[in-house]
Amino acid sequence: MKLYNLDHSPYATRVRMQIFKKDLPVAIEPPPAPARTPQFLARFPLGKIPVLELDDGSQLPDSWVIMEYLEDVMPAVS
């Protein structure tokens, strides 16, 4: 599972905080293409960050949706 993140995004920050607090096994990476480029929009059609990419390749594109998913589906590791 990967969180595509931009360090200056307040929306990504709140998701990162939850990941760190719960010690979840989620890789945190920058997007594979610069924001607002055709390559970025091809990968992330809504054009927004953060995006949580699940192991099956599906994506959750909204910080609140991501946080609810992590809270409900992912148990804390520690």
C-alpha cells in the first residue's frame, strides 16, 4: 500500500500523522509525475493529492476517505 504525498499539502499531512501514529505499513512516496501534468492526470484523474493506492491497484483519492479507511480496515501494528 502506498500513500502518494506532497510534503507541503495539509491534507496529506493529516493522513501521514495517522499512519505514523498507528505505525501502519504504508509506504509514503511522492507522486510519480509532477502535479498538473498530463502524466499526473493520467495516473490520478481527479488531479488531487493525497492518494492511497491499495495493494490491488485501486485508489482512494480524498484525505478523509483515506483516514476512515485506515481507521476501519487497518489495525494498528503496535
